[in-house]
Amino acid sequence: MVVHRTVVVTNPAGLHARPSAAIAQAVRRLRAKVEIRNRNEVVDAGNILEIMTLGAAQGAELQVTAKGPDAELALDAVIAEMAKRYE
Amino acid sequence: MLQRMELVDLKLVPSENGEGNVYVYINPSEEERKYLVDALKLDEHTLSSALDPDEQARLEFEPEHTAIILKRPRNYSSEDRFVFRIASAGLFLFADKLIVVLGDNVPLFLGKQFLRIASLQDLALKMIYSSTAHFLEHLKIINMVSDALEEQINTSMHNKYLLNLFSLEKSLVYYLNGLSSNSRLIERVKHNAAKMGIGGESLEFLDDMAIENGQCYEQAEIYSNILASMMDARVSIVSNNLNWLMKTLNIITIAIMLPTLVVSIFSMNVSFPGKDHPGMFWIIMGLALVSVVLVRTVWWWKKW
């Protein structure tokens, strides 16, 4: 099962350390391979090192793709973490 | 940029009438800075300290207000290349208002500690506490990143992961400095609580803040010590991985070299015994194969 969704980064500081860590943790708990695309760069959402180098600033349009049995759940989890507001 | 907020029924809400008693200045413009210095009598140096990441946390008493400079972690961006930096923030506590000065635009007043705010003093304390909580969250992330880098180093021959670990080590030094600076600030606030109008529950909260900050400092210190002590071992792992690659390449080179030598000897443009033998090609191939087996046997016997 493959699902895609586009999401816009709303946090003023962009996709910074805490959301990156939360996304990686959420994805690792599920049976899905999730990729996040920012323009030409694609990273594995389960790898904190890769997410932290994505450089997604506020307003960036990210394409999230999930594959696997928990694809839908993983996509929801990633988008929920991206929407969370951090100080 | 100025955000006006007010305390209504123990909650902080955006000011509707444009007045409010909590003013948040984010990277104030020249005009805003002039207003703060001239009209509100903020000390120019203290105001600059609130925007300078290298300033130490401190508490200063002015005739009309109390100035608090605190350290907080700066939000990480991908350009930081695994260096977690710290920033300063200024809280200027007047009898009837609180002015917050920050260098960058970050959402403030989030988290459960801001659900109930008794007074402006309480709000100022909760902002210091929120900074400790922010440090703590970043420490957990530094630990996660360090684990992920370690996994990469175990199989890598590149320096970049080691350099990233050095960046984390540097970040922890910044964090230790920021946390120890905040610790001194909390101690000073505790000693001057009565002068600042802090009492009752807020005094207990101050004790909790000191403990939390102390624990956070200890955690940062432990992470820093672990990273520093394991760095040499990780450098050796990368070097060893590279050695293994060189060894494999050497085996391939030597294994090819000997049969090449055998074939080249028989390729010389001179007369050699048995050159007209019909099976000479296969004899040469056989000798080349024997040379490969010979190399393999010596390699195995010498336990290289």
C-alpha cells in the first residue's frame, strides 16, 4: 500500500530538531517506509540524521509518501507531528 | 515585531484592545529599541544583552523594573550542521507589565506550565522554567542523533559522521555553559524573591526550577563526558574500517598480479620450451590458476 500527501510547514522555525525527532520516533514504531520530499531532496522519515538535514523552512511544501502495511497510520503520524507547535 | 498579550483570568491571551500587559518584542527594530530605552528606561546594554547569544544569564535591578537575561536553546535549522546553539532572552519585569525581548521568532507560552499564570512574576518564572524544559528536550535529541551517528560510524569510512559527533560535543559545551549560567540566575532570583514580589507557591516553584535545572545540567555533563570519552574509540573504528577496505583491495590486487606474471612470462617474444605443444594454452592457464591457489594458501597459512 502506497499513500502520498502534501503538507506545508507552518512552524516559524521550520522542521527543526524536536519535530524531526518526533517524526523519526513515530515512523520507527510503525511497519512502514516513509519518505519526505522537499523540492529535489528525498529523505527517510525514520532516520533523524536525514530529516535534520532536509532544510524545510516555514512555508516549505513537503511531499510525504508512505509504503507498507501501516502506511496510512504512518502518514497521519508524520503529518500530526509536523502540525504540532513547539516553543 | 511586537506582540501584545494580557493576563486574563489566570491565562495569557492576545490583547484585543491593543494594550495588554505582556509585550513580546521579536528582534526589535531601531525604532522599537529607541522606544524601549527612552520611554521605558531599559538600560541599553541590558537590552543588547537580551539579543546577544554570548551574554551570560543574570539578574539586574533598575529603579522601575527588574531585568532578567536568561539563556535558552536556539531552534535548530539544517544550516547548523548538527551544532545546537544557544540564544539569550530578556525579561523586563515592571510593576504593571512584562516586556519580553527575543532575537528570533519562536512560538512562546506553549506547554502546560502556561495554562495557569498567577501573576507577571509567575509568568517570568515559568519562562525560565520553559527554557530548562527546552534544554532537556534538546538533550534527548542530541542523544538520539549521537546514537544514529554511532550506527553510521560502525560501517562507515567517512569523516563526516565523526565531524558531526564533534559538532554535538561542541553543542553540549554550549549547553553546559547556558545551563550553568541559568542556574546562577535561578539562585539569584531565589535570594531576591522578596524584592521581586515572589512568594507563596512561586517560591516552591523556584525550588523545583533549581532542581530541574541542576538535573538538566548533570544530564548534559554525562552526555558530554560519554561523547568525549568514546570519541577516540570511534576514530579508531573509522580507521579500522578503512584498513579492512585496503586489505580487501590488496588481496584482489595480489590475486590478479601472480597469474598476470605467469601469463606475461609466456607472452615474451622469445623461444621457450614446448611452445609448439597443442595444449600449451591450457598449460599456461593451469599455471596461472596454480599461482592463484598458491597465493590463497600462503594467505591462509599466514593468517593474514
